[in-house]
Amino acid sequence: MKLYKKIIDEAMGAQRADLSVLQRKRGQKFEVKDGRPYVDAVNKMKAGDGQSEAVIDLHVQSVNAHYDTLTSLTDYVRPEDDPFVEHYQTPAVLEILYDLDESFRKSVDKFIEEIAKSEALIGLESARRYAGFYGPTCVVDFALIPGSTSNVVNQILKKTDIPTDHKEAILAAKSWGMNTSYGVGDVFAHDIENGGTLAAAVDKEINELQFIYDEPMAAQVKLMESAGMSSFDPAKYMEEYRRKMEPYVKKAIDDEVHYANIVTVPAYCVGDIAHHIAQSTFNMCKDDMVMGIIEAGTDVMENTLRQNIDKFSGYDQLLALATGSTAAAAEYILELDGFNGPAVVEFLTRRFHNYVQLYPTRGAAAELHNCDFMDMIFRGWHIMDHARKTKAGSDAPLTPKVSGLPIDLSPVDNHDVIQNPQRYVYPACAITVRFAAMMSLADYPCLLTSEPVTATMMTNLIALDKKTAAAPVRACKNCASASCVDFRHQYCEYRNAV
């Protein structure tokens, strides 16, 4: 129970740090130093009984290296540039591993050779993503869903003759680990829309995929130049970040932490500084209803975790309950206005197929957060649907559960803004304002899902099992779109993960 409490305290500390900044500065001008409360929260993380200190250090020291490096380079990050701040860490860590372990570098070189031999596969997957064949797809998904980069990487790795642990590390580096901002198929789409032949477009796609593994830092710099990123110098950032993180990577290697965990832990945890705490978030949270939904979701999560602390039977249950509680809360809020998960999934999926035709060169990651949102509310719908059927016509309280543990939805019922939508639109017709706020969050659900909580808990779980590759998820994700509209299950790679 002591370790359960420690993990909950650290995860909610990260979430509350973000929330405190947003409540204070929403609608105002962002400064990079606004991320300081999150850094302070992360610095309270310590290794508990049975946990690897080296793994915890990868998380804590990465956040500090990110904050210190970023503040030395700029005091502001443009909204257009903030999505990329989580993409500079894995390239640097990979290059450290390349230099420290010649055998790993040789394995990566063999993988790069196998990319060149996979012309048919890469052409097929790039064409399918371009055409919207798989439906809404998170190209940078942390699972092995159809259309994701990790799905394609896994297919190539299965044919590559290298050690299994190296395969797992290479795969992890383009899932939870974010080796550059590149998503499979992007070069292909732009090239054919610019008049190139299909064959030439596939060749260019292969070259790009090889480049991000051969020279990850240089590749990320080039990607940022092409994206017009101007908030700071990405090369200087990665050089300084690499210098600061090298001793902690060495420590993790000495502690026999799986390379797959070394390339993933440092990346996901830094995004709160200049991404979740950022100008775009400040702007979005000007809306009282959006802010209220994030507040209520946070309270639902914390109440639920703390109320069940003496009932947990395993550490995985902590993460399942944390994410399941906010999924139920999101669905519950949708249902207040007569919407539900399946309806929204169909709506956003239909929109996706129109969007593909409107914007054939859409950003490779354009629909990634719509996918996160749909998966969350579809899961929440299952939880709430079961609870409503259990209650049926009885006087029993509505008690949704995850893994048999009850969820406390009272923060939604008691939130003054959420329960008074008539204050925010034409009062007699206030039947869609909460849904409208949820659609803002469909583009940006990071603090509802919640990413700081997931990152903190995952680091804690990895610290308990440092020798097992934690990413990507080697299980069926129960994708919302695939479950409701698009029949794509046979293209998933989760059963075949290396």
C-alpha cells in the first residue's frame, strides 16, 4: 500500500501541477518558465521498494534537462511549435546508445538495410494511410494499430536478423519513444500530390525512414526546418540535452535496464513543459466549460484512486483505474447532453473520411488526438453502459467500475460550471455547450486521458520491471473506430509484436 500511495501521489502531483498553472494563467501569455511547477512535482519522484533508481532518473533528469535547456534557448514557444517538444529526446538517447554499444548500432544498420528491401510493404502502407484506408489512425500510436508507424516498423523487424532485445528497442523507439516527429507515409503523400510518380514517392519514403534511424538528431533538425519551427534551435537543444542525459543513460545500461525502456522513458514525461503547459493550452482553457471538464476529470481520477487504495491487487490496476475513471467521466459528461461514445465515434469517423478528400496532404498526425479521444469515450461508454444496465430501474446509485473497483463521479455532479450550461450560451437552449467543449478536447485530450498521469505511472511500473520492454502495448487496444465502423482488425500487429 505504501508503494501504491507513492505512485498515486507522484502521478497526481504531476497532473495537479499542470492544473494549477492553467487555472492561474489560462487566457494569458505563456512563458517557458510557467513549466516550473511541473518540474518541482517531478523532482519529488523517488525510487520505492523494488524499483530501479536508474529508471526513475531517466524520467526525472530528462524533465530537468528539458526545462533547463529550453529556458536557456527561449522564453516562448509558439503554438505551432509546441507539439514537437516531446520529439527531441529519443533521437538524442538513440545516438548515445549508438556510441556506447557498437553491437546495437550494427543491429540498427541491418534494420536500415531491411527498410530498403521492404519497398512493396512501405508502398502499400503509405498508400493506405494516404487514402484513409484504415479509417482514423494515430500514426504515432503507442500500440500496434493498423496504419501506425510502429505497425510498419514491426512488420519490417520481423524479417530482420538481429537479436530480439535490439528489435524490441528499435520498435519501442518509434512508439512510446518518439524518434523524430516523422509519421510513416508523409513524404509519400506530399510527393505524389506534387506530381511525383508512385515509384519515386516510395523511394523517397524509404529514404526518410532510413534517415530517422541512421541519423536521428540530424533527421529531426531537417524535419523541424521543413515544418518552419522557429521557437528555438533544435540542433542546440538536442546537443545540450544529449550532454546532460548521457551519464543517466550509462547508469541505466549499467543497471541492466532494457534498451526499449531507455529510449522511451525520457520522452513522454517532458511534454508538460511547453506543450501541456503552453500557449495553445492556455488559449483552449479560456473556455470555462473546457477548464471545468479538465478539473472535474482530475478530481474523478484522484478521488477514485485514493478511495480504492486498500483494494488494489496489482500495480497494473492503478493505471487501468486512473485512465478508466476519466474515460467514464468523459462519457458521463457526453451523456448529460444526450450524446454517447458510439454516436461520437461514428460522427468523427465520417468526418475523417471527408477530411481525407479535402486535405490529401493532411499532416500525418492530424487525427491522432481524435483517435485518443474516441478510444477514451468508447471505453467510457462500455463502463457506463454496464453500470446503467446494472442499476436499471432500481434505486441503487449509479456505480461504474473498472476491474471491479468503483469510480467516483461526484466531481462531475458537483462542478458548478458543468452543471450550469445555461450560463454559457442562450439560456433556454443550453443543450449542446458541454458537447462543444468536449469537441475542443477531442482535438486535445492530453489532460483528460491523462498523459502526465500515464507517463508517471508507466515510469513507476517500468522501474519495477526494468528488464521487460514496456512499449509498445502488446495487446488489443479495442480501437473505437475499428469496433464501430472500420473493419481493420486483420491488419493489426499486436499478436505479432517482436
